[in-house]
Amino acid sequence: MSDLCRWLHDLLEQLPRFKYPFDPKRLPKNAIYFFYEKGESWGHGGDRPRIVRIGTHREGNFRSRIAEHFLLNEARDELRRRKTAAP
């Protein structure tokens, strides 16, 4: 395993973690974000979460952009539910 990979995971695990649903007012206005996906584990053994998306938002739009990411995921999931429920 890369020492840098372990260093990054060790560092991120010290930061607060937000899970959906969340209060957007608790989020910073600008940020670098790391998304994890439930059930995904990093590739170095053990059960540490795997980073599946990294991004940045500045100019005060972090809260709205993160909310948009989650709304898009909800809309996608709703479409999948409709497709599987259709005869």
C-alpha cells in the first residue's frame, strides 16, 4: 500500500463526516469534498471506506452544489425504482 494513500485516509478520518440527510447550514461555504459510498471498501484490506468522488467548490456555492449532488442522486434512484416497478 502507498504511504500517501494511508496518510490521506488517516487525515480524512479525523475530519467530521456528514451523511445524508444533513443540514446544509452545517456545511462550510467553500470546501474540498470526499464522497464515500456505503458498502465500498478501500483496496488495501480491512473495512476503511473507499473514496469514490473528490471535488471542490468555492465562491460560496459549496452548500448548494452538494445539495444538488444529492438531489440528482435521489432523482436517479427514483427513475430506477419506476423502471423496476413498471410491468
